[in-house]
Amino acid sequence: MKNINIPMLLLATLVILMFILVGIAIAFRNVWFVLLFIILGFAFMGYGLSLKRKKK
């Protein structure tokens, strides 16, 4: 069984949380929070992908 990479797991969980918060912001009809959480979600995702690319 492979070891779990805890930092990458936490980063992936953070990205999922950002997109969940986008849905909550849509429910509250707050455009600024929608934009903020979308930008943060893609930024964290890009950071994770760059870490993965550097690792290979």
C-alpha cells in the first residue's frame, strides 16, 4: 500500500473547499465572493499542479 502524501491531500481538499464556497456565495448572491473563491480555487489548483510537475 502506498503512503499518503498529506500536504497534497490538504491542498486538494482546500481546492474542493474553495469551489464549495463558490456554491455558497452563489446561494447568497454575492458576486464578489464568487469571483474571489473562483480565483483562489484556480490559484490553489495551479500551485498544486506546478508542485506535481516539479516533483517529476
